[in-house]
Amino acid sequence: MECRTIVLPSVFYISERFVAQLTGLASSFQSRVYIQQAERKVNAKSMMGLMSMSFAPGTQFDLTADGEDERAAIAALTKFFYEER
């Protein structure tokens, strides 16, 4: 299992398009991928789960992947959160 703490950049903005891209990227991996913020844990492959999360600039959460391509999943998703849009 791989885990990385993400702190959203100060210029971060979430939209339905962002969530669709995130779930698409997470779904491209065989590993189970989760985002956990405090006691709330959602499947990163679920649009509804992600839309229920509170993402704002400065938000901190744990990104976890478990499976045969977990390292690649964490690397790609971390890059996705920090790239400019």
C-alpha cells in the first residue's frame, strides 16, 4: 500500500470537469485508490464520492493506493493534483 499526503495549492479550483478527469485517471489503474480527509474516506474512482468531499485551497488529505500498480497510481494522481489548469 502506498500513501501520500496532499495539500491543495492556493490556486486550486474544483469543478465537475476536474472530478471527471480525476475519476478517469484513478480508474485507469487496477489498484484500489482512496482519498481520506479526517474520518471520511471515498473511492477516488467514484464521481459521487468525490463530489461529496470538501476540496478547497489548503485542504489536506491522504491519497492511498493498494494493488499491483499502486506506485504508478500515486505518482500520477499526485502530479494531477499539483499541475496547473
